[in-house]
Amino acid sequence: MPDRTGSGYGTVGPLRLLRLDGGGTRRYARPMQFGDEVVAKGVRQRRFDVVREGTTVPGMLWTPAETHGPRPVVLLGHGASGNKRQDYVVALARGLVRHHGLCAASVDGPVHGDRRADGNLDGDVAFLEFAAAWSAEERLIDTMVDDWRAVIDALQALPEIADGPCGYWGLSMGTIFGLPLVAAEPRVAVAVLGLMAIAGPTKQRFAADAPLVRCPVLFLVQWHDELFKREAAFALFEALGSTDKRMHAHPGLHAEVPAEEFEASGRFLASHLGR
């Protein structure tokens, strides 16, 4: 199929009731606005915004170019200094769609990407501002968890996204926000986490949330990680409450995760989402 691009925003659907969650609380889909669209090699990529309580959550969605019924979605959390369009995020998303028949979505984390006035032109600045926010803002993690849950609501209101179980993939900063999300959100049925430890300003939060993670988990460790000592990473893995968990460790520094590990992540996620 030839490449096709489009632009301009359109709102998809009004705020509407999705279901009653396990606690009987009504959950509503948030209005989702789509922007630029590109279709290439069987994958449809769309820029979107979800508005939650006056805050815009900017994201990207990847789905099959030709849909044949709803499919589960995998949420992708990028690392500090990156954004939703980071090369490895896009490659992983396209692989999930093309090779595993899934959908994928990524959003910009706090002080990253389109949440910034400069559009994340300088990743080093975003990294430093994130480190400061992680230390100073008590509700930073809870706010991001709420953003992700609003995005799940909005995504699962789309006809091409299956209601029910979804997956999560996120390393480093993607685990800082992803682990609490997986602990709190019953719709996340499988997760890939890692490059993180019981460390940093919110180490007590990680220690408290890790036992609440019950879904299957693939946990990634870099043996020579210069940011988080492997012993502290092992402690986080040990604290995870899931009885179906496995660790993959590779030599190298924090950012030197080998390419084959991304492929293994896709297979792991797909195997637990029925694809």
C-alpha cells in the first residue's frame, strides 16, 4: 500500500459510558482528537490528544491499515529525554502491528515531547527537568497513572481497539510510571518492565506497588547499568507479586538493550494477549 498522509484534527465521539469497573465505579471514555496520519507498509499511524480534567495528553496510535475487528492494544512508555515518537518506540509499535496483529499507543511523559513548548528539541533539558520533577512533585506518578487510564478509556472506545485486556511496555522512566499503572489498572494483563530498581526519590512507592503487580511480567536488566545498580534491580524483580515473571539480563550500560530484546518483548506481549 502506498504511503498516505493527512492532517487536521477531528474529534472521535462524545464522552460516553464504557462499563462498570470491578468496584462499581462508572468509567467514561474521554474525547480523542486525531491529527496527522501516515499509512505505510500496512500500518496506520495517527497523532492524538486526550483531554483529562483540562490537561492535554499527547500521544501516537498505531493500528493495522486494514482492520478486521477489534484488537488488543499495547501501551508504550518511553524513557527520560525521549518522547512518543522515539525511534525504538516507533519500531516496537510497528512490529507489534505488523508481526503480531496488535495495536500500540504511546504518550509523552511529563515535561517531554509535545507537553513542552519546545517540542522536546533538547532531550538533555527534558531529562534534567524530569529528574527535578521526580524529586519534587509528590503527585507526579499518580497524575501520569491517571493520564494513562484516561488514554485506555479513550482507546477502548474506538472500534479498532478491543475492550478488556491490554499490555504495557516501558523501561527506565517507562517503568517509573508503568509499574504503578500495572499495579493499579486491572485491564493491563501483561507487562514488560525494567532498567529500574528500588531506588530514586520514589523507591518507597516502588516497594509498595511491586507486590500489587500480578500479571505476567518480563523484566529487563542491563548488567553494567550505570544509573541503577543491578542488585537493586534484582530486588525490584523479586518484589513483583506476579507468579509468572522472568528476567532477561544482558551485558552493557543502561541504554544498550540489544535489538533482539525488543523482538522478544513483542513475542512475550503477543503470547499473553492471544495473538
